[in-house]
Amino acid sequence: MHLDDDGSLIIVGAAVTAPEVLAEIQQLSRIAPDELAVRAPKELKKAIWEACGGHDPHFD
């Protein structure tokens, strides 16, 4: 994970290519043609939450 100069989060992970997972995601949000769904390891949940301004949600 990287915090860009403009405050954007850049998440590094494996691209999700499984059609069933992509279909599930697209039921809730649109994936634009120039975007990828990325699988971030579960160990990053707390770091992502905190980078977005959250306070210790107890991700154990």
C-alpha cells in the first residue's frame, strides 16, 4: 500500500480475474474499463482502515 502525493491510496495486490468474484463485485459497484479489482491481503485491513482515517476497529 502506498499513499500518493495527492492523498490517494495505491493498493498493490493480485488482480482479481475470477468471473464469479467480479460478477459479485459488479452487483454492488461498477468496475470501469480502465480499472482492476485488486485482492489486498487480509493483513492490510487495519492499515487501510487507519489510512482512511479510521480509529482502531480491532481487526484481529
